[in-house]
Amino acid sequence: MTKNIEEDAFVDLFVPGRRVYVGGSSNEPQGLIDILAYRSVSEVTFIQQPLAINKRDLSSLGNDCHQITFFMTPALREGQAASRVQFIPMQMRTIYDYIARDKIDIALLQVARDVNGQLRFGPNVDYVGAALSSASQVVLQVNPMLTAPLKCPLVDMKAPYLLFETASPELTYPLTPVDDTSQAIGSLVATLINDGDCLQTGIGAVPAAILENLKDRADLGFHGGLIDDGVMKLVKNGNMTGARKVIDKGLHVSGMALGSDGLLDWITRESSLEFRSANYTHEVSVIRQLDNFVSLNSAVEVDLWGQVNAEMVGGRQISGTGGSVDFMRAAKASEGGRSIVAMSATARNGQVSRIVSDVEMVTALRTDVDMVVTEFGVARLKDASLQERAEQLIEIAHPSFRGQLRDEFKQR
């Protein structure tokens, strides 16, 4: 049976040598972390996949602490430079298995009551199942400031979990303004989306623009790692119904919700939104059952081979492998599926081309991507030869860089 735990007893769990999994992104147990920061712990290894909204470097919680991460954020740069933070490149589906088989001493997760008073995990459950299966001890922050999503997993009140009630504000993700370039990209990508397609998207200006341009589509589906305000608008507008999905018909499946206060309020009552862990949302054997699955992701740069870098700039790890490759390869397995990478043609106010001769780091292989879209057009790489894909990618680069790219390609 679950039982409450006092602060002193909670802190006493963290003896030197413990490995501790901490929930991340929109469901970080901030209250529990704040206690550890105030009371201080020593020689503890924390495991977390954070996003930019998670502001704490867990390796700084005490003497000789470390953090294992699968996603780099600005908050972790100092810890990485000091060798307290170790980054492991790993795709999300594999991260789930890594956590599930790890010898975790303590899992720190956040729960809240739903509109019916039932205790649930969420609004991020990507690795919850893995952490619950591998942790020797589970401590749940019961947050009275949150209302749990209606379709997040229930807490098993018969399990030996420790409950600690403390309030923390909900974590929102700021909406990114859609500029003219993103709008142009969104319009082009929208021409590649058909009625009844099942989508997976990321977050940011370009995904927002893509979704904004789908308001005339019918019976779209959703299956992905995160749901944001753009997806919510399509559901509320009746464009996204999931009616043509072979599995999870009428449901929108996601691992987390990431967005505004309005989004986090909407999911507390929306019965069509189903939250599932990454061993379902990112699992190819599941997604291959969804016809016309369209993976929509962005990138730092794409080279003339069609290789994608989505995680490194100037020798610095800025994010992680994430789930994009999981979804790209799942799209290949889907009947009628396709993987699309959409990004602006330049960075640094037009000074740097994002179509390059060779990427700095290969996140996705040249065989993973079907189409690349910039504001200058669509490069269709599927079934294209090396010469054809290079020519197409040069054509969607910014005009001021095309000559240089042609010369570099000829020198090969």
C-alpha cells in the first residue's frame, strides 16, 4: 500500500552511491528536487532526460553528485564542462529499455489528482513504466497545484510507493512566434499532408506553422512523443479526429503535453487524448500498423548525402538524439508513410547555410529521410540517386550558397 513520508525520512533515502531516476520535461517533481537542494546530498547519480524548461543541474545538488542525461540543455553546460554531467546519445525507444533494465535505487516522479479526484501520473509519462519496473523505491510528489490529464495512467494505490505532498507550479513551454520563413515552410509541408494522415510533430516555430496550415484537412490522426497547442487547435477545430486510424481509432496518442496554460488545462478534461510510455509511442511495431504515418521533424543541418544533424553545433552538444529517428524509421514501415525534415535554409540571420556538404554529426542516416523542406522548396530524396539528391538539396538551399555547394559537390 502507498504511504506518506516525512521530509527527514525522504532525505535519509539518499545515501552515497544511490542511482536516482528523476522525471523530466513537463512533469518534473520540482518540489522533491528543491528539498534535496536545500538539504544537500552526496555522491548520488541522477538520471534524467530534461528539456529547456527544466532549469536544475541535478549534479549540483550536493558534493560529488553526477547526472546522466540523454538530452543537453543550457542548464547542464557547466556541469558537463566540469565532468559532472555525462551525456549518452540514445534514441527515446532505447532510453526506455535502458531505464527499465538499470539498477535504479530511487525513482522520483510527480502525480496529481484528476478532475474526478483520482491520482494519476502526468502530463509526461514517457519513461514512467520503465522507472516503476526497475526502481527499488518510488517516491511520488503529490502536487496540489496541478490537475492530472484525464487519460494519464492511474497510480496503483496498492503498490508500496511513498507519497510526499508539496506544491510546485506547472511547467509551461513558451509558444514560439511564427515568422515569415516558418510560415513559408509550413505552407509547403502542408501540401504534402493528405486527409486521414496520422501525424507526429515536434515543437517550435516550424511545427507550429505546419499545423496552422492544416485547418482545411479532415480526419487527421496523431501519434507522437508530444502534443502541443497546435495539435490541440486541430482537435478542437475538428480537423484531427483519428477516425481513420487502424489502431487507437478516435484517440490521439502522446507521451507528454508541452505548451501553454491553455493546453495544460484542456488536457485535464479531453477524453480523446491518450498518454502512453515511449515503449508504445516510439515503438515501430506499433506505428507500422498506422497507415500513412507522417513523421515531421526539424534539424540543425542536412548535407548533400541527405544525412541529418539535429543535435550539435560548433562541436557543442545542444540537444539530443531524441525520438526523431524512431519516428523516421517507423514511417518507413507504415503503408503510405513518409518522413519529412523541415527547416529554414539558413541560420545566424542568413550568414550560415543549413544545407551543407557534410554534417557535423549524423543524427539520422541518409536512408532515414524521404523529404527535406526549406522555404525554397521540397527535396524528394526517396528513391533518388546520390547525384539527384545532391542536386535537389542544392536547389532548396539559399540562393547565395548554391554556387558554393555545387563547387563542393563537384570536388568530390
